[in-house]
Amino acid sequence: MALSTIGKNVERVDAREKVRGRALFSADVKLPRMLHARVLRSPYPHARIVRIDASRAKRLAGVRCVITGRDVPDARHGFVLFDQHILAKHVTRWAGEPIAAVAAEDIDIADEAVDLIDVEFEELPALFDAEAAMKSDPEVIIHPDLFTYERARKYAFDLDKPNVFYHHKIRRGNIEKGFKAANLVMESEFATERIQHCAIEPHAAIAEVNGNESVTIWTSRQDIAYLRNWIGALFGFKPSGIRVVRPYVGGGFGSKLAMVTEPIALILSQRTRRPVKFALTREEVFLSGGNRVPMTVRIKDGVDWEGRLMAREIRAILKSGAYSSVISIIVRNCSFGAVGTYRVPNFTFDSYGVYANEPPACNFRGFGSSQVVFAIESHMDMLAEKLGMDPVAFRKKNLLEEGEPNVTGEIMHSIGAGECLDKMAEFMEAPSKTKQQGPFRKGRGIALGNKYCAAPTASVARVKIMEDGCLAVFHGADDIGQGCNTVAAQVAAEEFGVSVDRVKVVFDDTFLTPFFNGGSTSSRVTYHLGNAVKLASRDARNKLFRLVSKKFHVPIESLETRGGDIYAGGERKTSIVELFTGFKADRPGGYGGYAEGGEIVGEDVFVQEYTPEDPETGQIDRAAALKGLRLVSFWTYGAKAVEIEVNVETGQVRVLRSASAMDMGCPINPKMCEQQIEGGMGMAIGDALFEEMRMDRGILLNPNFTDYKLPSTMQMPPMNEVESIFCAAPHKDGPYGAKGLGEVAFVGLQAAIANAIYDAVGVRVRGLPITAERLLEALNEKKGP
Amino acid sequence: MKRIIKLKVNGTDEEVLIEPWWTLSRVLRDELNLNGAKIGCETGDCGSCTILVDGKTVKSCIYPAMKAIGKEILTIEGLEGKDGCLHPLQEAFIAHFAVQCGFCTPGMILTAKALLDENPNPSETEIREALIGNLCRCTGYVKVVEAILAAGEKMKQSRAKTQG
């Protein structure tokens, strides 16, 4: 049957309140008697806290509470590895680490109070270099008790590397044999810098503790389940006592997963018995809101003369920062960037998460794939050139095919990569629209990206049929701007044959919304929430049909619904409105339940199963794989092509044209897919060319938008030179064949730009960002003295 | 010392008790509960707090409230008609999918209004230049520029209609 709403450019359900300025964000929440919090941050990258004297701060009029490391739970928190306290105890490990917090009547008093806290530090030697952190006898050990820390699941540390908190391995085939059989072996190293998500909304949370039993937290987050678990574990609240209200979120990109604001606001509220708001400044977002983990990726490839990849060896070092946060998972999952696209018979992958005395990294759009794919896709072009092959043909020759196992043994399904590449080949061959002149050199580049979606997770949705024939969808996914509320509404509307404006979405309060683990991460929401809403809609529809079948003595199988009416064998029987007692549009007060009593609420859960890999080999069980179990939910793909110009006198690069061919499965809302693709492009241009958290021995030099350049309108190619093409490979388990898109939109374009620069000026820059300075230096090197 | 000042916001006279150093965004958000001006940086870089003062764009996070005395302040809340009818720019931002997380949206729309009021026929380049101080991390700006071009066109047509 043809779809009526899915695949259509339905208006976003949040757009009207957002253009009116009425959409509520966490920082807009004001409660009676609310206090304001500020924290004192460490000025040193590594120091012992000898003494903290808060007496002057406490005496300041209007200050209601000051807390230090002594006042926070002894338990450490984290994602896989628990290594971080809410406020530093005894030792501070990055310049920016919170060491004390104040709650005051207004923000000016809180600011003043923070300045009045006296701290005596004893500076310790610090560690900033990733390779140094890999040593067996490093000068600095950042977490001397690392090997005793609790973990969410047991895994083996590298006992000879005291600053390494995680090591992930994949072993497939015989790597030595593979290189021996290869005709050409090439090895290169690539690097990416720390960048910040720069969601325009800074993190903000308000906590209100009610007695000792319960707490309500208003917060700007992209994963509620994780927060609730930790608030329960750290503070002893029962799940029934933790209510999280998460209104609209002003962008996440990964930054709003780690607990940055909530526990501090909570403790201050516990102490003062008043609601406390803790909103980060932009500088604090840079210092403590997480960042993309810098990576060095060493890649060694062996190919034969036909252009077949024979062996690939990758070693990646992820320099998290002072704490591991979610980086343990990224250490594992960054490998997927090397898993999901190409057939490699002999493959080894080693990735290491290391500490450094720098601001801790966290999730970032791409979850490690953007960095690994930058290395691989740069290398693919370098190999193609050596082989004298066309870069598209070389990539296509090595693409994984439907039904083929990847290097983890997972059987691949839904791979649109080939079609994406074909589309970009057309872009590469089309004649250029403008001429090359003056100091400007033009070039074109292509790259292929992939992004997996993590498993396993469970997603629940509820669909309620309202008295006026409208539907209410209840879900716990986070609309951080990607538009999942619209997707949820579209799915319910489709299942009931009604227009989207008849669907209300309730998403912002854990007392109302069902369980949804995994949050808005890993490009997972369209696929998982879409499935959950589809199942819940069908459950509600079945309940409705049972009611009608009984009342009108018609067989259930003969029933259909559309437009609020119910048809039996194609004939209109009744409507949802008529099923309700006492409802008369002209009789006020007539709304009520069904004649039979109660109301209809459908509910269901979508569980994405998976099979784990062996930690020593990265391989999944063959029998499980053959049964159809996967390591991930699904794979998404995107080929990106750009035309750029390099000013050889200044080293500046401008993106003139950008095209993306994307496989996100079947698009639920094509315009919203374009939004992701264009936004991913914007972010990738910044990453490729100028974004960088500049560190000087642990001190962040540019924690503001004056010195940290974010892409503005001026760095984007002209409107008509941005092209988004859909190459859907429908997924058998996706709702209406849909997969995800948010992250893959950001993955790959960086390498396309680097490849285009090489095409323009013959210079290969192996580190991001390719700033004007870096490129000019490389150009001068090439020219020679 | 706090003092009472009078501000004209969205056509309404408001009396507020403020410290003389308070920024306009603080007064709008905390004293008048007009939350449409968002705080993204407090350094005047991101543009989320953009409002119009006497028709000109102002970064309200670095603009002293005292300076706005006697001037006409327009925030996003004052842009729609009294009947709840949206401004053509608001309609265009919806129709062209220029809204994602929505945090920068009020500032974007007001910057665009100031531009179109001054230059009803802006080119794409002029729109981009006008938006240089409004940062957005979600959209890559493509659909924002598209929406403003479309709104400009619509406003021109409706002006022609009322004049004709």
C-alpha cells in the first residue's frame, strides 16, 4: 500500500513554537526561590589540592551553600570505567576541573563567592602527549589507582601501560601473510585535534530535591536513562523518586551525555532545600562540556596490482584527557569506521584510550568514525594514485557486498555505498563552472564514510487515542534538534491514516514518557523510536478494532482506520469520536471515556538484539552471525565530493561546491534528511579547515567564540552549490526501511577536502584541521628553499 | 543600587527594577520573562540573543539595559501579529525547514527582519553577510538563507498587492 505520510516533507511539529521563541529550553526554567550555582575550576592541569578555605565565600551575603570535594560522593562515575568524582578530591587533573561549587541568591553573588574561595595547590608534573602516555614507565601516572577502579563490565587493562585505560583489538586472517602477498605496501600516520561540539545552547540544569525521597531535574540532555541510573547510584534515590524533565535541547552532537551540571545542582539543592540552577557559560562548555577525542591513526595497507586490499593494519591512540568519560566505548567503536565499508581479508586493529592532563573528551558526532575514516579515506586516495587507478573505481573494487561478512564476522545488510560512490563519480567528472585564476588553485576530492548504529538497546513507545480522534505519542527520545518528534508523529499518523497535525507528541518528562535507553545517540532514534512507535500504534489500533468488532459484531480482520473513521470491509462503520460516550461537539462537558469504559493506549517495545564480539579477536560468534545476529543495529553510508580552491599565497582553502550522496535507508522526511546532511557538511568544513581547541601545556587558549572559529555563513558554499542525494538501501528491520543519518552526515567530508587539496596543489596534509598556516607551511616545504 | 527604569518592549511600556550594569538580555529574560532571546556565549559572538532596538540588530547579551531607555525594543515574542498570525519570515523558516534545534532561530529571524526592512531585495551574498554574526551548529545555514530569500520575495509581493 502506498504510504501517505512517510517519505513526505511534513512540517516539523516543533517549528511553530520555535519560530515564535516559545519553545522551552532548560535555561528558561525559573522556579520560585531558585538559587544560582557557579563552580570554581582548577587553574592547573595537574595539582594536589593542599587546602581549600571557603570561609570568606560562605560569609558573603546571599551565599547559601559552598561545597567542595569533601561533600560529594566517594563513588566515581563514568560510562564503562568509573574514574571521575563530581568535584575533584585531593587531586585535580585538568585545568578546568570543578573543585568547589557555590549556590547563591543571584548569579552575581555566586560569581563573587567563587572568587573568594582560597585554594592552595601543589602543582604536579603533567602529561600532555599521547605517545608519552603509552609508555610503560611514564613520568606521570594520572590515575595511580586505575587498575582498582570499578568498571561496568570486566575487561583486561594493559598492565604494562599505566596511563592506558582501554585497549580494543580486532584480528582477522593472517596479517603477515597478507602484507607478504601484497604488491604494494604503504604506511602513513594521520592526526585529528580536539574540537568542541559548540551546540549553541550551553548545558543547563535545575535540580529540586523534595525531602529525602525524590528529586526533579530539568536539564539539557541527550540521554535520560543514563542520568537516572547515575543519580540513583550516586545519591541513593529510587527510580520512582527521580523525575527528569528534559525540554527542547539546543543541539547536542554528543556533548550532552556526560553528567556535567546535574549532580552539582543536585547536591547544592540537597544542602539548601531549594531549587538550584547550574547553567554553564560558554567558556565552561569549552572547558568541561566534553570535546572530540584527538586521535593519531597509523595505517598500513597492502594491495595487489589489481587494486584489491590484501591487508590492513591500524593503530589508533585516543587521547581522552583527565578522565575516560565515554572514551572507553569510543576506543572500541572507532574501529567500526574501519569495519563497515571495505573487504579486507587480513586485518588487525588496535586502539588505545589514554589519559592526559587535558579537558576530558566525550561522545562527538561520529563517535570515533570521523577520525578513523579521515585516515582511511585519505589513504585510499594515496593508494589509488600509486596504483594508477581511479579513486572511485579503487574504492568500488573493495566494497563489502550484501551478505558478505565484514572483518568482525558480522554479515552485512543494506549497503548503499556503491550507489553513493556512483553519484559522486558524476560530480567528479562534471566540468568546472568557474576558471582557475590568480593565486587560486582548484581541486576536487571524494571520500566514502560509514557510521554504524550501536546495539543492543530497548525502546518503548505509547500511543493513546484521544476523544477527538487525535493521537498522543509518548516517547523518551531526546529531540535535540534532529526532529525525532516529527518522525514519531509521522509514524503514528501513517499507521492511523491521519494527518500529522492530529498527532501530539509528549517527550519531555520521565514521569510521563516510557523507557528509552541509548538516548539520542549513535544515529539511532529514527530506526529504534520509529519501530517502537510503529509497534505501539499497531497495538493501539488492535485494541480499537477489538472494541469495534465487539460492538458492531464485525470480524476484526475486516477493519481498517483512516482519517479518524473506522471501516469494516471497506464500508464506514463508525468513527473514533463516536465511540466515546457523551461526546457532542455542541454539548460542552460532554467529553468522556468509551461507553465500555476506559481509554485506549497502545504500547510496545522494540528491542535491538546483538551478539557481542570476543575481546581478544573482535570476532563475533559465527553461528550467531549466521542466525542473523549482528554486532550493530545497522550501517549507514555516505559519499562526499567537494570542489575547493586553495589560495597558494595564503594557504586559505574555500569550499566552492559540496555534494553528498547518502544511504540512510528510506527517508522518513526528505527535507529533514537534507537538514542533517547540510548541517553535517557545515560541521565537517569547520573540522577540516579551522576548528581546534588550542592547548598550551594543558591550558585551553581559545575557550570562546571569538578565538575558536565556528563556521559562519561565509565559510559555506553558495546555496545552489550544496547538493544532497539520497541513495537508499532499505533496511529489512528499519521502520519503512529507514536507518539513521545524523552522524554519517559528518563523516568523510574531511577526507574529501584533504583529497581535493592534494588534487589542487599536490600537497598531502595528514593532520586536521588543515589551517592556512599548516597548508602554507606544507606548500613551502614542497617548493623547497 | 537598583533603580526603576522604563523600557518599551514589543509596543508595551514596562517598568523594571534593575542594577545599572545589567544587560538587556538579562532584563528581558529574568525580569520580563521574554525567553526568546537566548544566551549562547555572553560575548556577543553567537547572535542567539539578537533583538532589534529601533529597528537595528543588537546583541542583547552585551548591550546595557540602560542604553535602551526611550528606544523601541522588538523581541521575537513581538514579531507575530496580535491575532497570532506569523510574520512572513517565521512562515518561511517553517516552510523551508530552516529550523532545527531552534536555539539560534529567534536571533536569525530578527537579524533577517532588520536586513529585509533595510534592503527588501537582498542577494544571497548580502543575506550571508547580514547573518555573519549569527552562529548555527545544526543547519549549515543553507535552508536559513533559502528561507530569507523566500520571505523577502513574499513580502515584496504582498507590498505590491497592497499598493496595487
